[in-house]
Amino acid sequence: MPRRPVTAAVREQAESWYREVASNRTGGTPEVAYPDSMASFDWLVVDRDDRVWVRETVVPGDTVARYRVLTADGRPEATIELPEGLWIQWIGERDLLGVEWDAMDVAYVREYAIKHH
């Protein structure tokens, strides 16, 4: 998986978070040195069949999250795209359940089919 560059939008998101959260704890916004790129992935989960779902790093502006699914022995099995912001709760053989939030912060349980090729 390729590394994602640290863009101006990524820096702004981090600085916004620092202004909101860190300044309340420290009394100011700390100086931050940004790397040129981010990790290739930012989240993973193992499903009931011991497949590893690895989410490629999501950055501001992404509308989908891409998951690389690996078999229990580490072989690539599939690439699956889901809406960015979906919080996966359960993964079955043919579908998965996740939680999404609308603009008013109301949570909805969503089911997505997993298509095997």
C-alpha cells in the first residue's frame, strides 16, 4: 500500500484538533513538525474467518474508505470500498454491519453486501 502525503488539508485538520483539544490542556497550541507522508493504513480488524481487513489511511476529503482484505495466511483476497466514516461492527461471510452518522449526529445501523469475485 502506498503512503499518503501530508497535504495542507491534513495539516489544517490536525491544527484544528490541536486548537480545540490540546490548547485546553496546555494553555496553548504546540509547535508540530509534520512528516512528508502518513502511514499506509490507519485501522485494521480481524473477522470471524481470521481475515484481516486493513483500511488505507483516510484523509480529509475522502468519501470512501478502501479496505484490503487478507486471508489468515496473509494473501490478498479482495479490495472493498465503503463509505468514509462507517464504523464497522460485524463482518460476516456475505455482509457486514456498521454504524454511520448523519449531519445531525443521528446514528444509523447499515448493512453492506460483500461481493466475492
